Amino acid sequence: MMISEITTRAYQRRPGKSPTLKFRCTYGPRKGQVRASPAACNAPLNVKASNTLKQTRRGAAASMSAAKSSITKRSAAGSRRNRVLNKPRKRSRSI
């Protein structure tokens, strides 16, 4: 198992707490991630949690694109021109 110990600088997870020793995974699915123990680098993947996160991200992307398109439709130059031109004309009340 090849795991490099972080000793060049103290790694601090939360502000206000004392620095704690962490390990950087050097290979595998968690390569480059910092973990509390070397055993966490080789732990099996949680498929259910990853699927749930993927689903959440898809929903967030859809709502973000809907928000962006609504802003474009409100404020783009072409839609502003259309709004002015598409107003109904006032009819005169000639008796």
C-alpha cells in the first residue's frame, strides 16, 4: 500500500481546531484525496450514495438551466423588442 503522509504542512480540517495528521491516497479510486486513515483509501465504494448524489446533481443542473433561460427570455434584446411590439393596440371608441 503506497500512502504518503502529510508532514510538509499541518492539515487542518476545521477552523479553530488543532491540526491533525492526515494521509493522502496515492492510487486507486480515491487517488489524491486526503483521508484520516490509510484504510479509508481502499474502502469499497458506496454505490447507493454515489447514485443519490448523481441524481441530486442532475436536478440542480436542470433547475439552474431553467433559471438562466428565464433570465435570458426576460432581458435579451430580441425579447425586449418583441414585448414592445406585441402589446395589443388600443381601439378607439367611435360610436
